[in-house]
Amino acid sequence: MRTVMLCLVSLLFAGPALAQQPQPQNQPSDMQGVTAAQPGKPQMGKGACKADVEQFCKDMEKGNIGDCLKQHETDLSDACKAARKEHAKKKFMAARKAVKDACKADVDQFCKDVEKGKIGDCLKQHKDELSADCKAARGKMHHMREKRAEKTQEATPVQPSTQQPAQQ
């Protein structure tokens, strides 16, 4: 009887703790090909990008695999391209949230009466008055946008001129 009581008491206290533990999921990630070796540090070369890494970047150090894949962007499999695009999108969304969180007090102070689509312009007008955290988060977001614009320009082929050279 005593053993049964001890088991019941143990279950009573252990039940909530067991319920709080995350359960493993057998569902595929929406970022196939991108896994995290450390929180916030993606590791390419698994899942969707594994074959691409083996083909193009097998001799690279782990920290340089992302750069290697970028150099071979046009040669990558569609699945790897999609995984890299999804990873970039998630990083961008996380940076947007970081700006929103870091600049909340600044928005409340300088832009509280500004309509939603114009808050970025308002913060830009007050850039010298913003908190250090807000400036840093906005700087990181700006850097990401510049990198994305450079990538877009690199991917857009230059069209040859259709005009004939002037004859002399």
C-alpha cells in the first residue's frame, strides 16, 4: 500500500514537469537543408543542400559553406535554393521583429501619431535622437537590405544595348 501511495505522489509531482518537456516532432522542417548547430547559427549541408555541398563545397571549412553556396548559386539544386531562400526570409523577419522591439520606446516618443506605413520615415527623421538599441537594430536591417539589393543586382543580367554605334 505504501508503495502505491509513493507512486501516486511521484506521478502527481512529475506529471506537470513531464507535460512541459518539448516532445520531438517527426514533421519535416520548413527549412530543409538548414539546420542549427548552435542557436541562431545555421549549418548548411544537410537535407536539401547536402548534395550541393558535397558537389561544390566539400573541401570548405564549415564556417565558409554559406559563402561557397552563394558563389555557386546558379548551379544549386532547386531544393537547396528554396531552403536558402526560406532561411534568408526567416532571418529578415527576425531582424524586422528586432527593430520593432528595439524601437518601441522611440516610436512611442517620436512617432506615436504617425500612420503605420510611415513609421520608418519618422524614425529616419529622428535618427540622431534614437536610442542606441534602436540605431543598432535599424543599422542591421539596413545592412540586410543592402545585401539583398546587391544580390538582386548580381542576379539581373545586363541587357545589351539595341542601339547601333554611330557611323563616322
